[in-house]
Amino acid sequence: MNNNLMKMVLPRLARPLYLQLQKYQTGQLSDLQFSENFESLLQKQHHWLSQKGISAAKAAMTIHAAVLVLSQPGLKAEADEAHLPMEVIEHRALREAARDVAQNYGLKERQVAQYLANLVASFGD
């Protein structure tokens, strides 16, 4: 089921996120506009998943995992710039996402991190 959710969410996030990123990179969106649009996109995905009967926590974890997968080029660039292995930057991002989900949904951070790591490993580069 987890992989099926990712297969549904990734394409629904990828194209709109890519279009927003292009607008941001060409100066058509400010930092604030990009952040607001990104947040709106994530909320729409969360709402869509809840309408499909997915629990709020599982939807949040799946969306966070999808964002981590789609963010890998940016994480790689950050790692190169910081002269750190990609895994260090990816781990930080994963822990931050796990902390956010755990705090917002009353879950154990370690379990959320494992869930996210499994999904990212399945769908990441």
C-alpha cells in the first residue's frame, strides 16, 4: 500500500512543483509566493489523499517522502556545496521531515523516520 500511495502522489506533485520551481528560478515568483504555492500544493495533495480514505498521518508521511524524493537534485547540490556526502544532507532532511510529522500527528519520530527512509529508498535515485 505504501508504494502504491507513492506511485499516486509522486506524479501529482512532480509536474506542478516543477512548474512552480521554474517560475521561481526565472523570477516570476518571489520567495513568499513560491512558499505559499508550495504549501497550497501540499495541502491539496493531503486533502486529495484524505478523500481517498488515507489517514491524515499516512498522507503526511507519504507527501513528505515524495517531497524528499523530488528534492534529491537540490539535496545533491547542497551536499556538493557543503563538501559533504549526499547521505548526510539527505539524512538531515529526512530527520527534519520525521520530526515535523511526529510532532504534528503524535507519532514516534523514529518510526516515522523509518517509514520515510523506506519510501525514499524505494523511489529515490
